[in-house]
Amino acid sequence: MNLRSELGRRKPTTSSQSKYVEELDAAKLRAGLATALHISQPGNLFFQTNKLDGKLHEN
């Protein structure tokens, strides 16, 4: 899984950015982050839909 394709990101614009992306892909960190984002989406949607935020904790 490639995070750039998963999230529809633009291609890096500099050689340093390209190198950074290649190094992250090689370590599969980007895939891990994409998986974490995928897992957290339903929970985030639940909190946003039900307007659950820090206000509950404060009371």
C-alpha cells in the first residue's frame, strides 16, 4: 500500500522530497500510517457525528 496513492497526494516536487518518500516507502512506514488512518476513520467519524469532544471530559 502506498500512502500517496491511498490519500491521493501529489508527487513530491523536489529531489529531497522524492528521496524522503522513497525512504519511507522502503521502510513501509507510509503503509503503516495509511493503515492507522484507515483504522481511525470510523472512530473519528463517530466522535464528529456525535459531537463528542473535550467538553465531556471537562464536565
